[in-house]
Amino acid sequence: MSSPVLEIVDLHKRFGALEVLKGINLTMHQGDVVSLIGSSGSGKTTLLRCVNLLEEYEDGVVAVAGEQIGYTKKNGKRVRLSEREIARQRAMTGMAFQHFNLFPHMTAMHNVMLGLIKTRRMKKDEAHSVAEKWLERVGMLARRDHYPGQLSGGQQQRVAIARAIAMNPQLMLFDEVTSALDPELVNEVLSVVRDLAKDGMTMLLVTHEMQFAHDVSSKVIFMDDGRIGEEGPPDQLFRQPKSERLAAFLKSSKFS
């Protein structure tokens, strides 16, 4: 089997005295799609943010493509890497957030091109070509010259996804990408993510869309109070929950 794209070993994260992640272990290989589900406050988004060090973690290892993210060992002690090294590592993952974080003074095209030019050091012509390809892929090429304020929420989210994927990350992270959208716009974004999954992109998702998690995932993880409560193939987890906690959660989320 190929080496893991993502490996998390005994991950702990605290905010002061509050332990939010209590020993998480997770391994993902190329093409895996893993959905994190669970109640608010169970640690899903914190786990996602530890993967690219948007949140620092106190104990454990997070490794992407075999590289420990954020830290190294020197004389038996854990030492934080330089900001330059961490920035380089962050480019191995792409992330789409609840809120789109597009630059309001830039067109859709320039939002996607910016990272390619600044981080990937592409020439403008090459960056334009790559951005065009991904805007077309998410159905936004016709609006490439529009500014974020001229786009719907669903359209902005599709541009944000194109921007992240254009960087050619090894792993895509999706944090509740539909939660800020009006209900009628949710499906247009989920269909983009579904297509990326079919194409074999490795993805770790936090979602409250249970049917979507069931349909798109190779594995689903139920987070419960900072721990992995249950994990397994979608059919097993959704149709035959082993714990009362998961059964109650699925009932409250109206999964059928």
C-alpha cells in the first residue's frame, strides 16, 4: 500500500485547561474521502485546523505526505519549525472554509491566480491558464471577471474551492463549506465536492449534511467529546450505529 497522505498519531489539543482533542488517531491514503460528523463542540473543526497548523497542538504527530507538520525533534525535545517552513508545509494542503475569504477587490480570476503567482511562483500566463481550468471545473468560468460582491454565496464558495485546488494540494480540507449558504445554494457546492471525490481527490471534510457524508465518503468518523466515538464505512456507521450516542445524534440530524 502507498504511504499515507495524512497520518495523525495520538493528537491532543488544549485551550488552557480545556482539552478539546483527547488522543486522535487517523490514517488516510490517496483517494480517501473521510467525513467528520458530530455535535458542535466535539472537536471536528479543531482537528481539521490542526492538520495545517491553523491551530497549534500540544502532543502527538500530524504528518502530511510523510512530513511532520509544524514541529521537529531536537535533543529529544519538540521544536517549532520556522514560519517559512510552516508556510511551505501549509501549501501541501488546501482548505475551504465556512466563509469564503475571497479578496473583495479582486475578480474571481485574480482570486484564484494570486496564490499561484505568490506561492507557486508561476508566471502570469501559466497562472491564468491554471485558474481558467479550475474555474471551468467548478462551473464559474463565465463569471471569471466578476467581483465577490457580484456573486451569490454558492458562487463565491465555488471560486474559493477552485482557488484551493488550483494550488495542487496533496490533501483538501473542507470545513462546513455549506453552512453559511442559503438552502437552495447548498447542492451546487456539494455537487462540486462530489465530482472531486469521483476524480480521486484525497479529502477530509467536516459536514453536517448527513446524506452527503453517507454518499461521498469512503469512511465516516463520529467525533464525541474530543475523541473518535465510532468510525467505519458509511453504510455501517449510518445504518448500524453501535453506540447510543451515535444513534441519538443521527436521529437528531434526521438522517434516514
